[in-house]
Amino acid sequence: MEPGYNPRTVEEVFKDFKGRRAGLIKALTTDVEDFYQQCDPEKENLCLYGFPSEQWEVNLPAEEVPPELPEPALGINFARNGMQEKDWLSLVAVHSDAWLLSVAFYFGARFGYDKADRKRLFNMINDLPTVFEVVTGVAKKQQKEKTSVSNHSSNKSKSNSKATPETQVKLSKLQPKDEEEVFDDGDEEEEEEDEDEEEHGDTLCGACGEHYAADEFWICCDICEKWFHGKCVKITPARAEHIKQYKCPSCSNNKRART
């Protein structure tokens, strides 16, 4: 144990939290064989402690009551042989997370943190994966998903700015040439992917009257601004690549009639 260590500011308490968390993660991952051996079910109630120095220790609980700091879960060693190792480690990890939070907010209460400080401390803590998430591998999976969602969200935010199908055409390859120059090829590809996935709500095809389908090519007339299924107006994605300004059959016929 490390008696007499009293962080006071939010930053100091967070540093304390990170150190203890690192020690616990070390015990449950890189030092897991040593940790497993120390948790002998034949011994008395044992606890897993994490220290601000990023070290860990399996020991008996403090004798004084109440203890200087909140105590970790008692008797983690008793369940060791009655469970699969990964399940036992996951259980210890969950209790370790609960202990870390209790220690951090014990300091917060002791030094009179107000609502804003408590919220700031929690947000700092919450930005880190939990011990359980690290031990079970969930943290890596969540990071991959977060990266994927982040990329998708940034793309969707671009497409969300085009609230209606009429404005979406400005960011597609069907736009006028001066608009095309604003985006590079990479951006155009991202926008096309977004438009394939984005729902058009109640927009109907100007030819067949059916709703937009995500797996079908969709094109907008630059004159009347109506949307059409590519198959209905006999326009393929490959052909659309070379169209700078698309005119639907109706608008094309009207122009010929005027001339």
C-alpha cells in the first residue's frame, strides 16, 4: 500500500487513476501468470491493488476500519479454480473498474469537488477504455468500430448538409464543371458512397413513380431537378461519369419543341 498519498486537483486524481489502472491491467495481462499463482484459493481473502506507480499487489485487506481508501473486492482468489481462467480474469477486471472509480471519487468527495469538477474528472476517466474492455479485447474492437463510425460520420455530415435530393446533385459527378473543381477525386468517391447509402425519404422517380432504392443507380435532372432511376431513363453509372449536365427525356423534348 502507499499511505499518505493524497492527490488534490482533478488532474492529480486522474493521474492517480491512470497509474492504478495501468497496474491492474498489467496484473491481468502481461503479468497474468504471476497474478494467477498469487491468487491461491487456499489462502485468506485476497484483494488486487493497483498503485499510482503503475505497480500491482495481491494482499490481504487493510486491518483498520474504515480503511484509508476504499478497498478492492475481497476474496478474488476463492473463485479462481471454479471458473474458466478468462471468465475469472474478466470478473476481477469488472471489480477492478468499480474500485478505480470509487477511489477517484473518494478523492473528489474528500477534497470537495463541485459538480463541474466531478463531471470533468468523470469525462477524463470515461475517455479511457475500462480494465474489463482491455482484458477481454473489447477495447481493440471498439477502437476499430469507433474509427469506422468516425469516418462514416464525417462523410454523413457532408451529405447531411445536402438536405434534399435537389442539392445532392451539386456534390455528385453530375455537377457543373466549376463545382467539380472544388472536390478532388477522393472526396467525389466518398460522396458517391454516401449517396448510395443515404435515404431520399419520400422522393419518387420522375419516370416510374417508385421510391428510391439504395441498391439502384439514381440520377437528377439539372433542369427540372427531378430524380430518376437510371434504368428508367436508360442512364448507366458509367455513362453518367461523362455527363456534365443531365437533362431528363421530358426536358430534352421541351427544348427541341421550342426550337
